[in-house]
Amino acid sequence: MDVLERIDEQVKNNPIIIYMKGTPKMPQCGFSSRAAQAMQACGVPFAYVNVLADEEIFQNLPRYANWPTFPQIYVGNELIGGCDITLEMYQKGELKPLMEKAAATSGGDTAA
Amino acid sequence: MSASRVEQLHQRLTQALNPVDVQIEDDSAKHAGHAGAQSGGGHFNVRIISPAFAGKTLVQRHRLVYDAVGDMMHSEIHALSIQAKTPDE
């Protein structure tokens, strides 16, 4: 499967997914770490892809959504942004309801 | 070398977005030594106020900034922290 199709399936099959450097438990970059922490603080489960463990995704994700940096956070099949936007939404109290809504409307058929 | 990167960034943002204010902070030193800094790209914090952001979502605003910065991303710049506001905000 083409890598962009693979990314597209991940984004469509997971109501909330973060592409990050490292994992939520072992982040490898401060920006990824802060974004994942904010998401965890919302208490809604989410999927993640460690871009450092998948060279193909690391190379091609920026052109998938025309977004040059990591992390990238998708909620409800849509890019909400990177670390700055995710933290800003979290601080404004907008992140949790958005994540809850996406998780609820997905109907529970989540598989990473 | 860092100063010229800041100047370059400033010039590109000013040309593309006609901002009323741009503040750029070179944060590279804070990140020296971590994996992402090895490529030589810098970390910068950008605070930009421009009427170009009016009516745009945060994603759209950040894309405008990335587009303005263009090919400096990933060569000169490893990470860009962005605050993009309109004059009214």
C-alpha cells in the first residue's frame, strides 16, 4: 500500500491520533512530549504513531497534510495542528470536548 | 549565524504577511544537544500579529506562517513555535 494511503487509513480509522517522536510514555522530543501530555490530561484514549520508528511515515507525513513539522494531531479525521495549537486548545478548555466528541461519534470501532 | 537566521525569518514573514508586529526569539541554545538539534537546524519562537490572520483557524494561520518561511523549514529551522494573532486579539 502506498504510504499516503496508509496514513490516510490510520487517520480515518482512529478518531484521535497523534504522530509524534517517541511514544506518550517515552517521548523523544519536547514538543511531542507536551502535546501528548495535554492529550493524556483530557482522559480520552487516543492512538499514536512513533514517526521515529517508521521512516516512510516520517518522510511523507509532512506532505500528507501540508504541515512541515511533528507532532501532528488529528481529531475526527482532521488535522487540528501541532504542539502549539494543541496546547492552546487545551488551555482554553477546547481540546477535551473536541476529543470526547470525536471518540463518541466514531462508534467505538477503533483499531490502530 | 543565528542572528542572520532571525533576520531572514523576519524578512520573509514581513514580506508575506504584512504584520503589524513580529517578534522572533532564537531558542536554539536551550535545545542544543538533543537529537533534533544535531542536524544544525535552529529552534525559534515567533509571535506575529497580522490582519492576514483574520477569520482564519489556527491551522490556517500556522500554514500561512510555514508557507512564508518556505524552504527554511527543515534546513535552517528544526522547530518553529508560533503564536499568530490578529491586531484585534
